[in-house]
Amino acid sequence: MLLMEATRLIAVRHGETAWNAQQRIQGHVDIDLNDVGHWQARQAAQALAQEAVSMVYASDLSRAWETAAAIARPHGVAVGREPGLRERAFGSFEGRTFAEIEASQPDHAHRWRTRDPAFAPPEGGESLLDFRHRISEVAARLAARHLGGLVVLVAHGGVMDVLYRIATGQDLQAPRTWQLGNAAINRLLWTPQGFTLVGWGDTAHLADTRRD
């Protein structure tokens, strides 16, 4: 495989938010990073400071945008705002915990927990099938712009999950055995033939719990 036929991708989930800590579903709700999240973003930026980054793209939601800005700063590159990298839309589930949904809408909670590919949460939610199509399309489109380069994609836990599944051939309903940690560094390769996994869930940069 010639290098110029491939794009290296680093996919990073945003840093922690208050709703992450409370286990509330965020979806398209625009939540800022908390103090831990800002520290995680700085740690990720430091870990990637020596990489030959061509471009950074981020979801337009603040938690991803703030994380991306920290990562882009040492490289002097712009952050491309990409709404297609948003988290899955969860409709009326947004702002609630799974326990709250299970108590009030057990049938919906079951379909969500069992990863029914066609299930879309009420009031504008997105099915897993539609979500996978969106993320696959946008990630391939962005990677194709930078053949031979290294692109950072900063997005959300659900986006990371889809990228892992398409790179490894995992079915949408396959049980998740991989981590989706905040500010973890994940590496993939894209060619016109598709995505392959290079490395996943690197959190070594978060091991130092001292915070400035």
C-alpha cells in the first residue's frame, strides 16, 4: 500500500462533561467541558503535539470543539467545524439517565439496550442504522480530502463506537467489548477500500492525575 493512497486518522472523544459524570444522555444538547474535561483536552494535546497533523475536524458541539481547539493549538492548524460528526440524536432521551428512561418507558429502554438497529428514540431521535450511515460517510469524506496526511477527528462516544465497528467489521448489535474513554486516542487508517484499525483506547496521557 502506497502511503499516498492512505490517510492516517486519530479519533478522539471529547473530554469529560458534567453530564458524563452524572451519566446523563447528551446527544445533541450542547454541554461544555467540566474542569476534568479541560485537563483531559490539554493532556491529549500534549500527547499529540509531535504528530504531523494535517488538519483537525470536530463536531460543532462545544465539548468536542473545545477539545479540538486544544489539540490543534500546538500545530497551528485550523479546526474544521463538521456538524456531521455530532453524537447520535437521542430525541426525548436527552438530559435523562438510562434508569429514568427504564422506569418510564421500559419498552423503549429495552430496544435501546439491546441495540435494535431500527429503533429511533422519540421526538427526533436517530436510529443506529442512520447514525452509522452518517458517520461512515462523513469520516470517509474528510479522510479522502487528505490522502497521505494525518487527520484528527474530535467527536463523541457514539461516533467512536461506529468508527471501531466499521474498522473491525463488527455488527451494530455486537456486544461492546472496547472502551470509549473521554480523551482517549484511537488510530485508524483509511483508504478508498475502507477503514482499518491501527490502535485503540490509548489513555497513557491521562495516567498522571496531577492537574495544573
